[in-house]
Amino acid sequence: MDDRMNQTLEQAAAFQKLWLDTFGGMASVWSQYSPDAPPPEEMRKMRSGMLKAVAGAWDEFIRTPQFMEMMKVSLNGALDMRRMARDGINKIHEQFETPTKEDLDSILLAIRHVERRLLEALEGVDDRVRTNTDRLEKLAEHLAKANGRAAKPKESVQGLSKEAGARTEAAGKRKASTN
């Protein structure tokens, strides 16, 4: 691994030297010109040709297997470092008995699941209450018609509720008196 790392570092140093030499030379040539005194036409052609040559050299260099290998090693190293850092942080959390991001994510997921199930259950209860209210209103209308009086459904439901409560109370008193 050390030989491979040394080779990678040497390649990176060569890449850096190429970069610095190329642009250092260009800067020294162009530093003698200012915006007030632009280069003559021949210098512009030379500049254009030089930039094309540099672009071609860079394009060739970027496509070389050595550069590709260097980039691969660099990216793999960054991913390994990230993995090691994450593992280290998880070990610290474990040692200090503090929750990790994964722990918090799993708790939040469980809470969302419970929340969804509660909402579904409440929707079911709401539907049943609505259905029972409709049935009670229809029953109140039916009883009102049967008694020969026209009552408002909501008042009838309240009356039925009071009547049912009174009957339950009376049944409770009868049962208590028989004991």
C-alpha cells in the first residue's frame, strides 16, 4: 500500500508541476501586456495556438491511464476516509451511549408508522360515528312518525339519548333494589 501511495503522490506532484510550469510560462509572457496596450495580431494568433496546444496536452493527460488511476485511487481514498470517519463517530456514540443518526432515523420512522396507523384508526372511528349518527337520526324520525309527531332529528337524537339514559338508570335502580 505504501508503494502504491508513493506512486500516486509522485503522479500528483508531476501533475502539479505540469500545471504550474504551463501557466507560469503563460503568465510571464502575457504580463508585459496591459489592457491599454493589447498584443499585436501575430501575438493573438500565437496565444490562440498556444492555448489550443495546452488544451490538447491537458486533454491527452486527463485521458491517460495514470491520471485515471490517480483519480480512482483519490476517490476511493476519500470514500474510505468518509467510511472510517463515520465508523469512528458511531464508536464514539456507542462509548458515550448517545444516539446515532441511524438510531434517531429509526425512531422517527417508527413514530411516523404509529402516527399513520393512529390516523387510519381515527378515520375509521370518525366514519363509524358518522354512520351511527345518521342511523340515530333516521331512527328518531321513524319514532317521531310512529308517535304521530314530527320532531327535529337532532332534538330526537338528544331525546333518545336522554330516554336511553333514564331507562338504563331505572334498570340499575331496579337491580339494586332487588339485591
